[in-house]
Amino acid sequence: MHFSQYFLLVILGLFSFKVTINGKNFVLILIFIMTSSGLSEFAQIYLSARDASYIDWFYDIGGGISGFIVFSGINKLCYKK
């Protein structure tokens, strides 16, 4: 679930904001994903109904990276310059 959530989040974000695909934007998106998912997992430490896990954090990051890679591949196929 975590993987698919961040996978779709990154694809929709890149599509909505028309981000150019380059190394600098990849690093910025990776930092954003790591920070937002890390804060989410940290907040779950204090919730009795939820459980924080490093594994979930890694799935979040993996989903975001995969979403960026898939979006950049589709972008290159559809919009040849």
C-alpha cells in the first residue's frame, strides 16, 4: 500500500506541476519524499492505533523513485523533442 501510494503521488505531482525531468529535480523530489514519509512515520509513533516502521518508510521511498522513473520513461516516449 505504501509503495503504490507514493508511486501515484509522484506521478500525479509531476504531471500536475509539469516538472521537467532532470537530475536536479530527481534529487529534490527524493528529498521531499524522504522528509514527508519520514515525518508521517515519526508521527505514527505517538498514535496508539498505528505502528511506525522503517520498512514502510523504505516502501514509500521506493514507490516515489519508481514513480519518477516510470513518469520520465513515459514522458520521453510521448513527448520526443
